[in-house]
Amino acid sequence: MKKILLSTLVIASVFTLGLTLSSNANGPGGNRTGSPGSSGNCGSCHSGGNFSGQLKVGIVEIGDTIYITSYTPGKAYEMFVKINGTSSKMGFQATAVNASGSALGTYATAPTGTNTYNSGTKVIWGHTSPSSTGAWRIGWTAPAAGAGTVTVYSSCILANGNNGDNGDQVVVGSKSISEATSSNTKEISKNEIIVLGNPTKDIVRLNQSVLSMSIWNQSGQMVAKSNNSSECNIQHLPTGNYYLQILKNNHKHELIQLSVK
Ligand code: HEC
């Protein structure tokens, strides 16, 4: 009697698991990223809703939210998909490819609620259970030198939660990131001063403290200054290009071009 009960239980749970895995809400499978060669995007099935959805997608420094515009070959970054909108049930797929549509970079283990898998020449990263925050990150290491421009494509939905493909909003986006060439990824010597994260926002940070930092606009006016610090506050500066003049501890000057976002 016990035996029969047990096997019935096992069959019942396998059946439930099978249903869960094949549900579209837990990721449609295939390639629906909207990238070249994909089988369309989420909008091939979903439509009809409006949740003021906006999508941002691309590559960021680890833990950061600012999308980079050029990558250093072989460096570890994160792929970051972010939906803004009023839905509390969101899903996505994303992929990083080169101009001919082949996968670029390597993905870290997918965080909970997402997975990665191969689809043709691409690696697809997508949700396995819908998210209420609409923000997903995964470790992504840039390809070796010579791979060229990477484009990240993503297709997402902001669902109404009716467990159907109607009444949902589809948002798609992409971002191209160029390969940094050796001329702009120069080696840093021990005493050299570098600006961390140029183009920069709110605060200019150096890798070391200096006698003074002064920032000049294009018309030659000094617009910000700090003394004996490795930082200078530039929160008040409008977007644009500036010069950062550094008075080093050895009383020598250095001039660096600065772009403020
Ligand atoms: C081939 C058709 C098809 C495609 C393409 C598709 N879906 Fe779906 N999706 C469905 C169907 C059908 C349902 C409802 C039934 C279910 O949940 O299995 C659904 C349900 C969902 C739900 C739950 C919706 C709700 O209102 O409760 C989410 C979230 C979802 N899909 C995300 C996505 C995302 C993200 C994509 C694109 C990357 C996508 N789907 C592409 C067919 C599709």
C-alpha cells in the first residue's frame, strides 16, 4: 500500500514540474531578443497594454548603473537590463552579439530567476520567473582584443499579470559598445595620475590625493576647485567638455581633458 502511494506522488510532482517549465511566463525560450536573426521579439505574441514602459540595456562597470560606450578587451563587466514602468510582473531576454550576429563575451552563472542558454550562434540570457522590479544583472566578461563592436539587444514585457499574452506592453532596445583600442587603454605607471571613470558625473576622482584640482570650461573660466584631495565636486557643472588641471605633489602641472555627463 505504501509503495503505491509513493509512486503516485512521484508521478504527480513530475507532472507539475513539467507544466511549470513549459509555461511561457517563465521565459518563452528560443531567441526573442529582437537581435539580427532572432525569431522576432516578445511582441510576436504579446501586445495590448501600456505601463509607461521604458527600457535601458547595455554593459556597466560591476555594481554601476552608467552604461559604458567602449569596453576593454578581457575585462569583467556586468550586463544590465532595467525596465521602468508601472507593471509588477516583468520579463526579458538579452544577448550580446557582433555585427554578424555571433555571441560575444562570456557570461557568469545566471542569478536566481534567470538562465543562460545557447540558441544558434547566440547566448540568450532571460528570466525564468517574472520580476516585480524589472532590473537584472549578470557578470559578463568582454571578448579578447580584435572582437570589435558589441551590441546588446533586449526585448522585455511589462505584463498585466493575467497569465495571458494580451494586455501586456513590449519594450525593445539595444546598445552598441565599441572596443577600446590600445591608444586609449594606455598602461598606467605607478606615479601616474589617472581620473577614475572619465566621463564623469557629480565627483571627479583621482587615484591619489594631489595639491589641487581645478576645472576649467571651454571659455577658460575656472568652474570648480579642490585642495589637498583626490576628489573635486562638479555636481553644479552642466554637461560638456572641460579641462582638469592638476597640481601634483611635486608641484608639476598636468592637464587632462574631462567630459562631464
Ligand atoms: C510564442 C509566443 C510568445 C512569445 C514570443 C513570448 N511569449 Fe510570453 N507568454 C506567451 C503566452 C501564451 C503566455 C500566457 C501563458 C503562459 O504563461 O504560459 C505568456 C506569458 C508571459 C508572461 C506572464 C504574463 C502575464 O500577464 O501574466 C510573461 C512575464 C512573459 N510571457 C514574458 C515574455 C517575454 C519577456 C518574452 C520575450 C522575451 C515573451 N514572453 C515572448 C507567449 C509568448
